[in-house]
Amino acid sequence: MQFKNTAFVALLAAIPNIVNAAPTDATAHSLESRQQTKETVYLTNCGSTSEFSYYKSGHNSENRSPPDDRCKFTTGNNLPINWEFSFHKCTFGSGVSFETQLGGGVQPNEFIGTGIQRVPNKTPKTFDCFMDNGRILYRDGSVECKAIHWCNPR
């Protein structure tokens, strides 16, 4: 009986360490996660237009290189999209679609919502999306394309 009680007490004593070792939530994502991922989709404002900017390799987005693919939105009012608190979907020329459902009121690098990548005849892939800081992602001629949000696959 003494052994069982000792083992139980030892187990209880370990619980705080187990809890403290648990992974943090999505707000812990940072630049490093973008650089290590296979792909990144940015929600980008380029002057008066907006687009999903797709990078096959996340680290390529950190040196102002143009995206591997883009899906542009037309708003009809010559204003960029307000990405927060809304749903957006766009289909790239390849037939791949990407959609986002974002919240708002967060700081850079904090989780803001999710994205879904749909490739024809494949299982949809879920992405976690985060607030960026509005930095210049790349230039399209003389127009600066700014990173408003970024999404990585789970």
C-alpha cells in the first residue's frame, strides 16, 4: 500500500511539469515558422488592389521576391480589401482555391483565423492564419505589396 501511495504522490508532483511542457497556442508562431514551412499564403494589399500571394517555400517570402502565384481580388471600388472579420475566396489560374475566415483585434504574429486550400481531386488542407505587420512583401512594378496576414498549413 505504501508503494501505491508513493507512486500516486510522485504522479501528482509531476503534473505541473507536464502542464508547463504543453505546447503554446497559435499565438506563439513567429517569423521562424514562416521560414521553415513548405508554403505560405499572404493576404496582401497592393495599392488599391488585394490578392492572395502564394509562396511554395516560406523563406522565399522574406527577401521581397515576388510570389510563385497570385490570385487577385476585384472590389469594384478601387480600395483594397478589409481582410478582418470576413470571408474571402479566390481561385488561382491553376484551379487551386484558397479561402479565409478571419477574426480581428490581434497584434502581429497572433492567430487571427483559418484558411482552406482546395486542390482539385485532393483532400482540402487547413491553414492557420496570423496577423502580419504591413511590411513590404514585394513590389509589383512601382506598387508596394504589403503583407497584412499570412497563413501556413497545420
